[in-house]
Amino acid sequence: MLSERRLEVLRAIVQDYVGTEEPVGSKALTERHRLGVSPATVRNDMAALEEEGFIAQPHTSAGRIPTDKGYRLFVDKLAGVKPLSTPERRAIQNFLDGAVDLDDVVARTVRLLAQLTRQVAVVQYPSLTRSTVRHVELLSLAPARVMLVLITDTGRVEQRMIDCPAPVGENALADLRARLNSRVVGRRFTDVPQLVQDLPESFEQDERGTVSTVLATLLETLVEETEERLMIGGTANLTRFGHDFPLTIRPVLEALEEQVVLLKLLGEAKGSEMTVRIGHENAHEGLTSTSVVAVGYGSGDEAVAKLGVVGPTRMDYPGTMGAVRAVARYVGQILAES
Amino acid sequence: MLSERRLEVLRAIVQDYVGTEEPVGSKALTERHRLGVSPATVRNDMAALEEEGFIAQPHTSAGRIPTDKGYRLFVDKLAGVKPLSTPERRAIQNFLDGAVDLDDVVARTVRLLAQLTRQVAVVQYPSLTRSTVRHVELLSLAPARVMLVLITDTGRVEQRMIDCPAPVGENALADLRARLNSRVVGRRFTDVPQLVQDLPESFEQDERGTVSTVLATLLETLVEETEERLMIGGTANLTRFGHDFPLTIRPVLEALEEQVVLLKLLGEAKGSEMTVRIGHENAHEGLTSTSVVAVGYGSGDEAVAKLGVVGPTRMDYPGTMGAVRAVARYVGQILAES
DNA sequence: CCTTGGCACTCAAAGGTCACGAGTGCCAGA
DNA sequence: TCTGGCACTCGTGACCTTTGAGTGCCAAGG
């Protein structure tokens, strides 16, 4: 096991390296931190830490930098979540309160996160899976053409065009709309298939075709649109990545454009807990030199989506985690209110 | 005036520089192009071109590179629009045909443009201003709460929550919905205000409050949502910008995050013509070393929105213009069909 | 047994020198 | 007006040296 002081040394190394972006040596450490021991002692500790794989040196005659494993230990054992200052909290609330609709909430959240953390922010749209149906609307656009509009409790709207097997009258449509809504409004998406299963049977023979078609489209929409969207921002912060740009930044930008990758990234976090993935812990190849801090947010006690930031492994974890958590909470509040 | 040959020299310089990314000298020019004259002659021509500000040399003993003015002349007089190859056209069509809804069309278009041009693609969502109303739906969510759903002919859906001054009955709502639709369906957004102006008067005194509120929200939606959205992609291509990354790429990324800036950029292009803005011709400071190629696209003969790419001034103009134009056409077709 | 000062060693980064060569401007002659 | 020749410029890259932060190891002291 590592002694108390060695952990302290690791913490000091992480903090200094995050601050200066330069390998940190034993002498500098004793000067900037009150460790109460001499550089030589620190050197011994460093040797031990390196032996265990928590730090490494880029080249023989340089200082040490934390490894992924080192950051992991730091995050798990040494770092708390740094709460935001009151003015910062104020600013968050004010900024988010101005949002007019869901798109706006998400857009503002992204900007906010990017600014607070000075990193790339990723915000997932509230997922449909855990949402409930607020209303289903059917509009007749042409004799055999119906538009389906699905409205969720999170304020999201999805629409689909349906070509019916036969012309549909306004009355029949109104009837279907009423019956459909009475069954699904307020219910969870996941429950809908079961709830509408026997609906066609209650209609006249000659209308069942249409009813089935409409229901099929509805279910399809529920499933298909569960494929979640997200918004990213603050990519300009990537330029603060390091001095060795092109090679570092490129794969990250590429990964960020692959929504699938990002969704997977966020999705890996369990429930609404805060999750930190460091360097090689990220499955995607382009992101092995980045860390992802993600957390679930939701309108109630349950998380409906995730948000987080992507930044260099060399990031201010306590601060970033604090900002991410705070933003998630406020967004949750906003969603609950609207 | 510039002689024929001097223009030819300029064209050669632009082409070589775009290809090699390195200043081009007189000797290399005569070797790679059949100008029929000696390097010395070319040197004289170059001196003349430099005198007039079409080319410049980074330092005394280096070759020449085109200036913004040089590119301008190249684009205006020397370069055509290079049509795409048949396989490329095929690929475009196949790729876009797979789109399922408006979001998907825009998303696919962005990817396509970014891949074809290997630059940053920007696609504006079809603007509401020039669209027509397909349907207005009013839903009663609570006694005094109504949701307004606006569906456009481009398939876009906007929704707004309305708090009414007094409870609204289902019948009254259905009545309003019917009258509203009969007036505005198929009409242009810009005409709507006039069309509904006298609508409150035809209602009973005690319902006018509600009617006015709903109409106000509708008009507000029309105006507010004319604030257009857009999607960008291919930012990873920025890494091919040059060797002097950080300084170049940063302001561009920042500018790309400012939707306002981009909308202005696209908006400056008149009508549906192809517009090329080179370097300092772009008002925004961060984009003075980039060129923007934009063109309008639409479902009919009229442009409903713009799309384009942002890249280094040193870009393959004919090829880029060809790709942008082709994509715009196909997107127009897709929109017209759906 | 842990800590400390001393010491020799390593090696990236920074600076300096030098030769190379692509590119230029200019001029005299065709 | 074009061309070949020629002297000149100057950024680039190769090569070398110096510098200094940082290391590992060791022997002495608490």
C-alpha cells in the first residue's frame, strides 16, 4: 500500500501538472507544496509511484507526469467535487431560466457547460424511452395521407407521414385519435405497445387496415426516435489541448462528429451517477488521450438523459465535476418546471 | 490591363499553390506548365502581377502565393465550375435518397458536403419565412392551457405552450382550429398576419381574449422561429488547414459556434446564386483567412435556405463550387419530392 | 528504517554557425 | 519583347555546443 505521504505527493503532482502543463520535478514540488520533506525524499516516493505505474517520465531527464492510472487514483481517492461559487450558481440559473423551449434549453446548457469548464460540452436530448406521452395527434393531409404528431412530456415533438391503404374520413380519424389518446396519454413509451395491442380489433373490419398502419407507424416512431440526438459545443476549447496539435485534435474532432460514438460514451455511465472515464478507459480510439466526465440529468428523480464534457486527461477534475454536476441539477429543475 | 499570358501565369500559380501548399517559383512554373516561355519571362510577369497586388511573396527569397485579390480574379475570370463525375453524382443521390425526415436530410447533406469537399460544411434549415403553412393544430392540455403546433410544407414542426386568460372548451377550440386552418393553410408565413387580423372579431365577446392570445402566439412563433437554425459538420477537416495550427484554427472554430455569424455569412449571398467570399471579404474577423462558398437551395424555383462550405482561401475553387452546386440541386429535388 | 545532502550522469531544449539552394531582380543582347 | 546570365537574398536544415532541470544512487545522520 501507498503511504499517506506518497498519496500526497501524487496529489501534488497532479495538481501542478494540471496547472502548468509541464512535467513536474522533485525540487519544484517541495517548493510549491508544504510537504515537510526534502526533494531527495520526494524523489524516492516518486520512484515508488512510478514503480506502481501512477506516474511516468516522458524522457529520462525530465519530471514526472501522471499516468491514466494516476489520474484514476486521484479522482477516486484524492479529489473531491469542488462546488461552484455562489456567483457561478447564480449565473447558471439566470442563463438557463431564459430558455424558451427544449431546443433552447439544450443549446444553452451546452454553451454554459463549455464556458464553465472551458472544454467540449456534450448534452443529450431528453430520451424518449423514459418519457411519457402527452398527446398523439392525427391530421388528415389528403384522403389517404395522415400525419402523426407525437408530443412528449418533455416538450419534444416528433412527426411522421403515413400513407394509408384506404381513404380515411375525418370522423374515423377523430374516433381513432380519441381512443388512442385515452389509452396512451400519460403512459410511458415502453408501455405503449402493450396498451394499443388490441386496438384494431375494436374497429370495423374495413377500418382495421388503416388503424394497423397508423399504430405501426406510432410504434416505429417510438422505437426509431429513441435513437437519441445530442448537441455539442465549445470545440474551440480543443485548441487549448496541447502543443502537439494536429495529431491530438484530429481524432477527437472526428469522434465528436460520430454521434453514435458519443452516445455510447455517455451511455456507458450508469444511471444518474457521475462517471469519469480517463484516457484509455474510453473504448474509442480517438479519445484515448481524453477524459470524459458525464452525469445523468432528469426532470424528476430519474435520469432522462446524460450530459458531460470531453477534455484532455490533464484536466481539473474537481472543478469540472463540480460544474457538470451543478449544471445537470439546474437543467433538471428547468425541465421539471416546464 | 493584364495580358493573356499573365492571366495564364496567375492561373498556374493558383493551381500549383493549391496543390502543393508551397510558394511557387518561376522555374517550377515553367516546368509544370506549358507556358512556352522561359523562367525569366515568367519572372517579369510575376513582378507585374505582384505590382498589381494579385500575388505576394512571404519573404524576399521565396516564391509567390496568390493574394485574396488574386484568388478573386481567379474565381471571377479564370476558373469554371468543375462538374462532378457521374459516379459522384450517383453517390450523392443514393446517399440523400435514404433520408427519412427533414432533420435527416439536413444531417446527410452536411456529411455529404464535408466529405465531397473535405472542408467544413454548413447547411441552413429551410427557412420558415418563405415556407407555407401546412397545418395548425391546437391541443387542449389543461382547462386553460393550449398547445399550438405549427406544421410547415417543408415538414418542420414548431410547438408552443399557451396559457389562456380563461378556460377553453373543446368545442370552442375545435371551432378556432377549423377557422384558423381554413384561412392560413397553404399560405405563406409572411401573409399570415394579414389573413388572421380580423379573426377575433368574428368570435363571441367572451372568447376573444383566448383567440387573441392564441393568434399572438402563432404570429410570435412565425417571427421568432424565422431565426434560422443550421447544422455544421466536417470540422475535423480544419486540421488540414496548415502547419501553423493553433492560431489559424481557433478563431474559425469560434466563429463556427456562433450561429449568428454563420447565418449572416450565408445570408449575404444573394438569392440562389453561388457566392464566393474570399479571405478579407468576410466581415467576421476570425474568418479572414478562410473562404466561404455558398449557394441557395430550395424545393421549387425559389431558394428557401442556403448551404455552403468554409475552407482555407487556398482551396480548390472549381471543385468546391461544383460540389456545392451539385449538392444544392439534389437537396432541392429531395425537398420537392417529400 | 526513513530521511537528507552530495554528486555524477542524462538528455531535451535553446542557441549559434554554416553551407545549401530555390528564388529573385536586373541587365545586356537577340 | 523575350531570353540567358549573374550577383544577391535569405529561409531551411544539418550539425554542434551549452545549459540546466531533473534523475538515481550512496553514504551519513536522526
